[in-house]
Amino acid sequence: MKKIILVASLFSFICLFVIAQTKKPIKKQDDSPAASIERGRVIYQRECLSCHQADGGGVPHMNPPLAGSSDVVGIDKKKIIGIVLNGMTDRIPLDDEYYSNNMASHSYLTNQQIADVLTFARNSFGNKADVVTLAEVAAVRGGKKK
């Protein structure tokens, strides 16, 4: 009987040890601008690159450039957040040029993903602007913490 208890105890200890070793610690997300830009780069490559191109130059008369765009680096971040969330179907002027290709809504992205990809766009392709925050995206989305 003692052998059964000893073997069962040893087996339980080994199982607990293995579980403890395989459980990964929860890491807090890095909220630095550099981390946001890097996360945004990944999202840009997956979601935006095909239309706005690898260099952020866009496609003339179809997809607006992000490089040097007044809407991208402008102070009113609500406009570009709204465009990412809602898409755009209007023929719009941007920096004395018209663009007419529709942009699909990207509302399926989380607030953090939108903040990151816009922070990336605002700080890449020669652009230098402040970060887009999670709170700013949530405010435009209507306070939802998606």
C-alpha cells in the first residue's frame, strides 16, 4: 500500500512539475512607440501594402500615398482613424491630387491594431508624427474597446 501511495505521489509531483515548466508567463505588451511601430509594420504588410505600396507611395489617381500625406501626418487623427474604420468610397482630393479607388473598411481590426498601423504610417516613409493611441481609436469607434 505504501508503494502505491509513493508511486502516485511521485507521479503527481512529476505531472505538476511538467505543467509548471510548460506554462508560459504572461508578458505585458510593450506600449513604447517603437513597439507600436513594429506591430504596425506587420499589420501594414498584411492589410495595406497592396494598395499603398511598400514605399507608401500609393498608386497615382487610385490609392493615395501615405508618404508625406497631409492627412496621414496631420494633427486631426480622427479623420484617418475614421477612414480605416469606415473605409471610403468618395473621389477625394489629397494634396492637390484626386484619388478614386474605394478603400474597404478595416473595422475588423482591433483598436490596438488600428493605433499601431496608423502609428507606423505616421512614422514611416519619411513621415514624423506623434503616435495614435488606443484611446483615440476607441473614441472614434464610439467608445467600444474592441
